[in-house]
Amino acid sequence: MSPHRRPVPLWYVLLAVVVSVLGVAGAGIAYTEHVARRQCTVLRAEVAVYREAPPATLTGQQLAAAKEQLLRDLHC
């Protein structure tokens, strides 16, 4: 270490770590909410299509019902 350089205080290092962790956590939460909004948009569009033209097959009807239930469960 250079004789002219002062050592970094421990509280400064801990503050940098805490701020970094909070920044990464905040960015993760923001990204997760962004993805959830996009998924809700896609799900609402799919449900709208099923409402306009209801499926004729049993499998299609079950899929439409499952997507309707998912839309309600996610509170989109």
C-alpha cells in the first residue's frame, strides 16, 4: 500500500455492499413486475380470442377455462 493512501473505512465498504444489494434487488423486482404485466397482456388477448370464437373441442374448452381461471388467479 502506498504510504500516501489512507485505508478505506469498514463502514464505507459495508455501505457500498448494502447499496449494491438493494440496487440489485430493486432491479430484480422491477423486472419481474414488467414481465408479469407483459404476460397479463398476452393472457388477456388469448382469453378475448376464446370469448370471440369459443373452441368446439373438449380439449379447447378445457384450455379456455384454464386460461380464464389463470386470468382471475393472477388478478390481471
